[in-house]
Amino acid sequence: MTPTKPTSIWKLDHKVIGKLTWHFDELDSTSNHAAAHSGEKSNDGLAIIADSQTYGRGQHGRVWNASKGQSVLLSVLLFPPDFLRRPAILTAWAAVAVCNTIQDFLGIRASIKWPNDILVDGRKISGILIEQSSGIIVGIGLNVLQTPSEFAGLGLPFATSMQQFTPHPLNTHEIAKRLLSNLDEIYQQLLVGELQTLEREWVLGMGLLGREVILEEHGKKHEGKLLQQSFAQLELESSLGIRKQFVPENILHLCEFNPYAESQP
């Protein structure tokens, strides 16, 4: 049964994101709980944090469960202006904020894997999910304390956590508060139409511009050099010199082309 009252309430000195944060010991899903409060626009920026969740969701309906206290499990309810109501922009916003948070605590730069995964040392450390109800819900899961043996026991050998990159003890609540602060800081820029900085960090985080890539759109794969990556479009140039443009939201997969891989993506 989902609790109706939070275990604690965090009142953070933020403009919008996480200004009011409800913390729960356990929820079925932070995104479900955020959706239940999406009928009131006064809840704009409300953050839902859980120490564990029993039925969290990832991309394509995958289940994202987490043992108590090992991960940052966060959903933010938003009512953004129309020009920000795009999954590409909101996913980039969350991804860059997660990368900044990892940098803050570990001193290393994470990378972004299209469309919504964060990697450290080639292993998944975080995932992002954008859902729409009356408002928009941005869900973030960030692995913090898990060990390699725990991931192996869950059948996740290619996952990693923040604790694996530092000898210093980490606290999930401290990391969650820093993540909310980074989200709020970037969101203030977006609200006044300053998207260029986020777009630049998003492109750098992927590291694919100018490289040979493989892109999947509507079930069809395209190969070529990535000439442009922006919130407006991505542009590929084929080996024959033919250029083709793609809308970010229509792209299912995007990765560097590896001629030795058996299948891509």
C-alpha cells in the first residue's frame, strides 16, 4: 500500500525544482506518486524521493527496483512552458544535472548514452524517464552504494554505482539534494530561454559529433557522419555524401559505428 504521508519533508532554498520535496521510506514508484499529485499546478517543481521502490519504471516499461538506501530514486513534477515540453530537452536537462552531480562528488565526468542513460567507465550508473500526465514527470534513478557482486546477483553485470569510484562514504540524501540543486539551477536558465548552454553540455556529454554513427529511426537504421546535433535536429552525412535530418524525439538509438560489432545498436 502506497503511503499518503511522507516520512519527512525537505524545504530546500530553491526557486522551483525541489523547493518542496517529499521523502518516503518506500514507495511502489516515485513517478506514480508524482502523477497522483499532477492535478494541481501549484505542485510545479514538487520532488518525490524514496529510499526504496518496489515497482519503479525504466525505459520501454522495464522495471527499476532498488533496495533500501542504495540509490537516489527521484521524480519531479513539472508544468513547464510550451517551448520546454519536449522530451529531448527535458531528458538532456536531467542527464546533464546527473553528470554534474557525479562530477561534484567523484571528480569524474560521466557520459550520456542516447537517449536517457548515464555511464561511468562504460557502465550504466543512472537512467531517466520522461512521462506525461496532467503535468510532466521526470524520473531519475542513480546508483550510489551497490557493489559489483550485488549487481551480478541481479543479473546486471554492466551496471555500476558511485561508491565504486571513491573510497569515501557516500550518503544518498546528500547526493539527492545536490542533484535537486543542479536541476533547479539549470531549469532557471531554461525558463528564460537560455537553452544553448544545456544543448552544448548535452552534445559534449555524448561525444558523437563528427564521428561515424549508426542511428535508428522508426525501425530503420542509418549510418553516416554526425554533422549536427541540436534540440532542433540531428544531421547525418552518408558515405555517398547524402545528408539527412532527423528529429531527436524520433530517434530510438544512436551510437558510434563499430564495424567489428556483430549487431548495432
